Amino acid sequence: MKLLRDTWLTFSYEIGLFVHNPSTIAATLLNPVTYLAFFTPFLKSVLHVSTYDGAFRLYLPLLFCAMGLFGGLFSGIALLEALRSGVIARFRVTPLSRVGLLLGRELMYVALIGFQAVVMTVIALVLGLRLPPGNVVLALILLAMMVLLGVSISFVLAIFVPDETALSNLTNGVAQPLSLLAGVLIPLSVAPLWVQHVALWNPFAWAANGMQKIFLGHIGAPVVWEAAGILAGLAAVAVVLSSRLFSREIA
């Protein structure tokens, strides 16, 4: 119970910082809204899709994956800023558990990117997307596991590379290949066979494939539940690892 309470207190504090700063929320929405509004019409024309519903079903899951992958993996920079500015040090003198302190921050990113995804979905629904509510909920659950995995990995990297510039370069060097191997930027179907084989080891590629199946209405497809199992298992391992390293770092 104490861990849940400490996690909730940290989560509430971090979310409160965003709620009391509307400009930050608007800034986080600017990039995905721009892509959704301006790229979808191009996609509709290039793929010769007759309706916006078809275009959104193809593009929105990949946009979700890009948000989850990049948003999660770059979160470690904010952790370094919190460590350097003394925010974490002030929490150390409180009875909050170290695990709760980290987990609350990780779940804040899950909620933030989930909120962005909900806004994207609402905009797409207004513009023509037709998707059952159950599919949307399942896609958001898959996205949440993606973000939790990415944030946990990013926090581990931040602990080992405690320099913002070096961490930013390292994260960019990791995120770009992962996004390419997930088919977020270019479909894997046009990649060489050896690249497709390598992509099988990328959990974000499984997430992207599962997300696409969900938006196409095939929620019973094996890849959806395989992706959910892979992401859940890896996210659990990453959370435990990041928690232990963080607890040791600020002990």
C-alpha cells in the first residue's frame, strides 16, 4: 500500500506541473497535431484511399507508435534535469520510497502521451475516422506499455550517462534505428529480407504491427496479443531494472 501511495503522490505532483502550465500541454500537442492535420491528406492521395477513414486507419497507429517510442526514449533528459536542479534531492528527505518516486514519474509520461493519443483520436474521429471504442481502448493500452518500456529504458540510460548532451546524442542514435526497424517511418514491407528479420527482435516493431491490426479492425489477430505479451514482459523487466538502479543512485 505504501508503494501505491508514494507512486500516486509522485504521479500527482508531476501531473500537477503540467496542468498548471497550459502552454506546456499545448507544446506537447503541436507536433502530433501538425502531422495528423497535414500529412494525412498527402497519405490519402498517395495511397489512393477513397476516404479519410482509410487514411487514418493506416497512419494513426504509426503516429501513436512514433509518439510512444520517441516520447518515452527522450524522457531521461528530464530526469537528469530534475537530478541536477535538486528536485530529486528534495524528495530524498521525505518518507517517499525510491521506487514510488521513480514509478510515479514514469507513469506521468504514460498519462501524458496517452492524453496526446486521445486528442489525436478525437480529432481523427471528427475528420472521418470510424473505429469501435473497444479498438481505441486496446490501442491505448498497447501504447501505454510502449511508453512505459521506453521511459524505463531512457531512465536507465540517464543513470549511466549523466550528461544531457551525451544522453541526447545516445538517445537519438538508439531511437532512429528502432523507429526504422519498427516501420514507423518507412514500411518494413519494402525493406530487404535481412532487415525484416532483424526487426523481429525489436519490440516496437511488434507494437507497430499490433497497433495497425487494431486500427484495421483485426483485434483477434495473433500479432496483437503477441505484441501485448512481449511489451508487458519487457516493460516489467525494464521497470524493475530502472527502479533498482535509481534507488542505488540516490541512496
